[in-house]
Amino acid sequence: MFNIVKKEIQWGEETLTLETGRVARQADGSVIATLGETSVMANVTFAKAPKPGMDFFPLTVHYQEKYYAAGKVPGGFFKREARPTEKETLTARLIDRPIRPLFVPGFKNETLVMCTVLSHDLVNDPDMVAMIAASAALTISGAPFRGPIAGCRVGFEDGEYILNPEIDDMHDLRNNPDQRLDLVVAGTKDAVMMVESEAYELSESEMLGAVKFAHDSIQPVIDLIIDLAEDAAKEPFHFEAPDYSELFEVIRAAGEAKMREAYAISDKLERQAAVSAVKEGVKEGLSEEQLEDPNLSAALKKLESTVLRSDVVKNGRRIDGRALDEIRDIVSETKVLPRTHGSALFTRGETQALCVTTLGTGDDEQFIDALHGNFKSNFLLHYNFPPYSVGEAGRVGPPGRREIGHGKLAWRALQAVLPAATDFPYTVRVVSEITESNGSSSMASVCGGSLSMMDAGVPLKAAVAGVAMGLVLEEDGSYGILSDILGDEDHLGDMDFKVAGTEAGITSLQMDIKVAGITQEIMEKALEQAKAGRLHILGEMAKAATEAGEFSEHAPRIETMQIPTDKIREVIGSGGKVIREIVEVSGAKVDINDEGIIKIASPNGEAIQKAYDMIHSIVAEPEEGKIYKGKVVKIVDFGAFVNFFGKRDGLVHVSQIKNERLNHPSDVLSEGQEVWVKLLGFDDRGKVRLAMKMVDQETGQEAAAAE
């Protein structure tokens, strides 16, 4: 009934297994990949004919984490997996980016890749297993896919690269000073196709070494996929890339000169209008048969690409007239909004980000229900890309994959320089509103986010800047590396290479390559050119802010205090009664964790002090020999009970009230009266012994000391 093909290798410290032929047999390609006890099923289907009028490749990649994989039940009312989590969205993008360029050019049949996590051992992250499974499923499906690819994760500890570190080693790197890198690399046998990383000020050579280590490490996996395909691959789908060379030559002859004139216009909107006018002019000279050719849009795009690329490589000239390594003009401004905790407006050429920082308390931390466990995050970065930023009138909806991906890239770049939560007990939220866009708004978000956090008073370890690099690689091997690319250079080039970091090193690297020919020499040169650009941008940013600014009067103040863990119950009280009373009386927010760390937050310093004093009176112990002010709560024949320390009472014996004999304590005391008492000590049963007679009741000073 089943025609099962199974292959396995020892990869790092785990066994990697690929299996096909048991499940999802109606899909064009189905593979279950297992690393350790983490299993992911990838299923590939593709239409056997393109949709009429389709002028792009409709590839969709989905990655799903099923809670049953880790033996968990989903939260929420419906107890069912709902919309994709941030991790699922980012992983889907991670798989999409390296496989999309490897489909044969011109293939426009609808294609679906679905990766489902079936089992999770809480040790091996399923994202890399999903990428391998997807590559294997595509390779055996018969689709015109020029793979296979493979991917892996790399850590960096004590100067050594680590292949596929465990999930716990990669979690919350900011508080793990030994682990300095979380790098994901995908590639083919011969070339790196995609890089994504979170780093802690690594040098360019260390980062390049990590990429090379990863590419070497995925070679056995690529061989394993090829071995599987030799026994299980379906017949290749018959597809020939369309030949539209004749149409292109007609279009080139009619429009190349005018297209060069259009691309000489530096203003983005004017240039776009001129390019559209050239295209319309070219179409007017075409026959009806040529206008109906399905490859017309591809030919027009090729004309744009030819004009842009030839100028870069042959003449060293870019669209806006800059040198290849030149950064556009930069203007950095802070304190641009009056009521926010911190704000900055970062403008680089025609790309602009308005970044706003808000400081919150522990109550504002994001609770994340992940497959490998639940945790909180006290640093949030949200990126918004409205249609008006590119001069369009489009639909506005919830954040899409692009917004989530760009926001996460900026998050990775900035979180490496945040102070430890013990030093800065705030929840930090940065929002980047892209108000103009023409090239790398994600890197503008990094620069603006860094400035806005410093404006809010966040003590960053260092300022962070980012720059987007591009590449034009010709068939003869000649190439040009571009710093601070424009949108058109990204769209028509061969590489999108984003590097963010401080003066000391790289904090984030993202690379997407559209051709399979990037050498180590090119990557090394791109990193060095990016470093020069980053240092230039940091210099421009320093003109606006060189250090953390003053706290906004509207931002909460947070004080922390540590109490013994055995006192936590007393501060909370039965059913939370005590802590609620502290909040109500003081007006401050109070948050306490299992380690006995208490955060007291309020914009009002007096409220914080009041809450602090109330908590201190509960957890502190009275000191023998010290004088306290108290209140008489009960009078008995042999003395008076005085409440002198929080809710703690003690007995002032009748002989300790005055330096004279009293018939009854009520002769000089009454309930509710405030008195000064000295703590003499504790009796054998732990009862408190107090005295009044040696304390001046007017000044609160000990009588002997006063004399």
C-alpha cells in the first residue's frame, strides 16, 4: 500500500531523517523531516498551468506549529490554533526567501508549500527542520525547482561556532553573555542564498566565518536530499522558460534611450512617472500581437533592469548620481513630539521613519505562548508601512508578513544594546511609522529607534545604525556593490544585504540573494563597505543625540526593591488583600515576582516612596536599641501595647513608662495616643519589650543622648 523511501544521516549531535511515501500521497511532493524528536511535514502542490494574465510567480509558503506537537492545548476560548503567530510568520518568510529565486524564471504556476510541525522535542528548533523538509518536498515534486537547498542555525560561544544549538541556548540571548550569535543560513551546494541573524557586536570577520561555517555544515543535508530524490522523485514537470528575446529587442530599440533619460531623474515620484510614460510610449509602437504577448511585462522589466545594471557596472553611476559607496543625505531629529516619552525623526534621502518610544511597567510586558514554553518580553518593536509612504492610495489593514519581518529585523538590531532588566526595569515599546520610503525603511527604523530610545532616557550600551547594501552581478563576473540602495536598485538588483550594528560590531545581518553566484570575496567586500556606511550614519546620528536624554515627565518612574522570598506571602496577603491596599493607599503600581523583586511604578515620586515605606514596614525587622514612633492600641493593668513597626505591636511594661511609680498606665496614657518608644529586645518567647521612660516624648531622642 505504501511505497516508503527513507534516508538518514548523523548531523551534528542528532540524527536527521527524511521520509516520503507514507502520508499526503496526493500532494506533488511530501516529506517528513525529523531531527532528534522534532518532526515537520512539508507538502508541495503546484498548478499544472498558469493563470491567464499572471505577471508574477504566485508562490505561497505556510508554516504551522500545532500545539499537540509539544503535548500542549492552545490557550484562548476556542482552544484551537488561530491566526499565525509571529514565529510562524517569520519562519514562513525564512523558507520563502531562499526557495523563490530558485524556480525557473518564467514559471508562473500557482505553487503552495505547507510545513506543519508534528512533533517537538523542545530541544531542536523546528524552523530549520521545516526548511529542509520543504526543500526535499520541492526536489521530489517534479516542479521546476533548481535546488535543493538546506539550512542550519549557528551559535558562537567562546570563539567557537556551534551547529544547531539547543532552543534554550538561543532563548533571551540578551541575558546570556556567553552566547553572542543566533544565525540562520540557507544555501545550495555552491552558494549562500539567505542569511538572518541576531548578533552581539561581532566583527565582520567573525560574521563571515559563521556564514562559511554554516554553508559547509549544510552540505551533508543537500547530499541527503539528492539521495532521497534519486529514489523517490517524480517525473519533472515539462516546462520551458519562455523565449521573448525578439520582443525584448523590439522594446529595447524603441525605448532604451528614453528609459536612460527617465532613470537620470533623481526624484523618485518624477522618475516613476517618467518610466511609466516611456513604457506607455513603447506600447503605442507595438502590434496587437505583441501587446497580447504574455511576456510583455517581463520584457519591459528587463529593459529597466538592463538600463540600471549597465550604468552601475560599466560606468559606476547610479540612478541618483551617487558613487557606489556614497550614503544619501541624512537628517536626524529628536524630541519631535511633545507628549511622548521619546521620539525621533530619521530622514535618509527619500526614506523617513518617525520612531516613538514608550516606557511601561511590568504589566505591559508581552506574554508569548510559544510551542517550547511561555515567556515574557519587555522589548517590543512594531513597524508600520502605510500606503502614503510610497505615494499610493491602497487598502489599510492589519500588519502583513512584510511589516512583521521588517519589525523583527529592527528588533534584532536594537535589542543587543538594551540594558539588563535588573538595571532598567521598564518595558520598552518602539513604534516605527514609515512616512516616506525609497529604499530600506527597516534600516531607517533601526536608526530612528535607537535615537528615540536615547531620547526617552533608555541607557543603551551604544547607538545602533543600519545600512542596506545592493549588488549588480553580470554574467561575465563583473559586479558593483551599492551602499544605501534605493527601492529600484533593490527591485532590479541581485542582492539585498542589510547590516546593522554599533561602532564596535554587527548586531544584525540579513541577506537575500537572487542569483546563485555570490562568492566569499563579494560578501567580504560588501561587509567592509557596509561597515564604512554604518560608521558614517552613526556620525550623522550623533549630531542629534550623543547620550540618553532626560526622562519625560509623563513616563512612569520605577523603583525596585528586593525582599526575602519568605516575606512574599506577607506583602501579597490573603487573596491579594495587602498588596491591593498598598496600591490603593499609595497610588503606585506594585509588581512582585517569585524571586522577591518588587517593582514600584508611578509618575509621582511621593506615591513610589509611600508604597516603598508600606512594603518596607511589612518585610523589615525592628532593630534592638532603636527608637520608633508608635501608637497606643491597648491599655492593661500591667502596661500598654504600642503599635510601633508596621503591624507589629509591643508591650511597654508599667515600670518602663515613666521614671516614677504609677498606679495604673491610664494615669498618663490613653488609647490612640502617639508615643516614642525604644526597643529593648525580645523575651524568651519572642515577645517585644518596649520602653518609654528613657525617651524624650517631645523630641523622640533618648534622654541620656539629649543631656
